[in-house]
Amino acid sequence: MLVEALPETYINDLSLLVREFVPQPEEGSPRALIITPVDEDAHSIAETLKPLAKELDLTVDVLHEKGNKLKQRNDLFDGTEIVVGNVKRVTEMYFQNGFNIGKLKLFILIKTDEIFRKGQKGNVVRITESLPKCKTILFTTHADEEKIASFVDEFFPGIGVME
């Protein structure tokens, strides 16, 4: 689903999405992957998800540029249900075998237009090519941008647009 909206209108809905697709803890691979353009967004989303994670006994790990890479990788190896991070660090960790997305149930891109403007479309494409069948939600403020439209047409043909 492609959602055209400002972050303040959907940020609280992320908990509802996670509740639906990751209802209880399980051993092993993450089941929700939320990618943001910058570290601050990743931390904000993780804070938003903390009450839900506590209620459902889920683990949320944040992958960010300024953090200790080894500690972040070890946290992923210990097991987590929800991974939130900026596109650059998520891609780096994924391709260094930091985590497996084989059991992923929910893939969310936050501020897709901003991620693409920052030149990170290639990293998103690399992860998208590896996705298992899962619920995919792309949040953007400009759904009609050419880069987003071509990305959606290529990787998610027939995706619904919601405003």
C-alpha cells in the first residue's frame, strides 16, 4: 500500500499495524522492518512503539549510524521482532548477515520520498529484491513523484494508493 500523508497523521497508526502483523513474540528473525531516512526518525518511531512492545513482550531494536555497529549486530543476533532504522544502517547490517528477513510479515518505508531524494533508492531496491511475501506499506508526502511511481510499478505492481 502506498500512503500519501504527513508523518504526524500516521505515526501513531504504526502501533496498530505492528499489533496486527506481529501479535506475539517468537524466536528468531524479525517480523517487522521499518526503514526511515534519518536516525532521529528511527528513534522517534522506536519510542512510539515501546508501550506496545512492552504490552506484547516484543523486542524493538534500533539501527542507527552513530551507534556501535557490533552492539547493534549482537542485539539482532539475540533475536528481535521489530527492527527500526535508517536505510543506510539497515542495508549495511542486512548485507553483513546481521539479520534474516525470511519471516518478515511487515515492511514499512517511512518518508519514502525523502529516502529517494537522499540518494538511497538503490539501498531500498536491494532490500526490496530480497523481501519475502509480506505486507508492504510505503509512507510518502508526494505519491506522484516519478521516482516513487517507477519504484512502485517495478516492485509492487497493482499496489493501492491511499490518501
